Amino acid sequence: MKEALSIRNTILRLAHKTEEGHVPSSFSIVEIMMSVKSHQEKTIAFSPQNLVLSKGHASFGYYAFLHAFDNFTQLELDSVCMPGSKFYGHLPYLKDDKRFHYGSGSLGHGLPYALGLAFAKYKNSSTETIYCIVGDGEANEGTFWESLLILKKFPYLNIKIIIDQNNSSERAIPIKSFLDSLKDLYSDKNYVSSVNGHNLTELESSLESSTITIANTIKGYPVDTLMTPMWHHKSPSKEELISINQDLERLLK
């Protein structure tokens, strides 16, 4: 879990330095992003261009993930949320930058974009897979369900959808029961899998066998302190930074 620890440490440092960032939301997708990289590397070198992070408010998680695997320089990391920086608290779109080909923050728009990419890959006879990470709260948006219905018409598209089901939306608009019934939309019962979203083995197995993965995660995992609503958009003080990092060292060693 060395990489997972490093990524989470970086997320915390960014949030402390900038007084920005959705730390728990970023924490919950760490293993998901790592599993996407591992799955893609079974066929080609990892390319961020094939990953759509629809859950754009977890941008600090994405920056830290890219940095951990040498796709985001230290200079870029240091510039996050600084005046004039291209990198801010939601995922930016940067022209001609394959790492940031899609800007997100508004919910529900990454999945239709990813479907378009997958369709373009198909039309161009590419065998590359498009991966899309969505938050469970995005299932409150019509574009999410419309995209799934469109996907039923084009089942041959090479796309993997991973839903970060950290149950954050349950406090406002309950959606879990609808997501859990997704398998009923498809005749192939292996089309949708529900797995532990912090277990790399389960995630990678699901990516291998299923088109849609419901990743059951914990917002703020694995630190109890971060698993409360007050931390949704809270940045850690110096003392909290030290304490949480100590918890991470203990829990992920």
C-alpha cells in the first residue's frame, strides 16, 4: 500500500497548503484510480487521456495520483491553487494537455463525454479502453441515466464505468438503492459488479469481467476522523495534518 499512502499524504499536504480541496472525496477514489492504471497496463502503457474523472471535486486526488506515477511534476504540484495556476479545486480542461482533456465539477457530465470518447475509439478501430470514474451523487442527474440507456444501444463500446459509492449523497437525496439495482437494467448479470472499492484485487477483477463496477467505498477512508460530514470541504490545520498522517502511517503500513 506504499503508493496509496503516498497519494493520500500528498492530498493532505495540498489541502493544508492551499486551504482548499475535498479531502474525503479524494481519499475514496485512491484505490479506484490505482486499479484503472493496473488494468490499462495489461495491454498498453498507462495514459491519463483514457481516464475521465467525472467526479471533478476530487481533483486533489487526481493531482496526487498523477504525481505518484510521474505524470505531474513537483513544480506543477506546488502550483496547485496558487494565483494564476492552471490547476485548481475542480478538474480543469487544458487544451492540448492529454492529462486534462476534460474539465469537471458540475455533476453528471463526465459519463456522456466518456461515451463519446469510447464511440470515437470504436469508429477509429482502436481497441483502447476508456475508463470513467463517477461519484454516486452524479446518479441524481438525468445525464447519468440517459448515458446508461445509450450504452445499452452500443454494448460493443470499450468502456469501463466505476461508480464511487461512498454514500455521501444519502444525507441529502438517497440513491444507493437505485445504484444497487443497476444490474436489473442488463440481461447479462456479469455486466455490473459490486465490490470493495478499497480492495485492489476485487477492483481489478471487476474491471476484467464487468463493464460497470460499483465500488463500495468509505468517504475519508481509512481515517475515522475524516469520515464525518464536517470534513467534506475542510482543510487540515498543521496539527490535524500531523495527526492524520500518523493515522495513515499506522493504518496503511
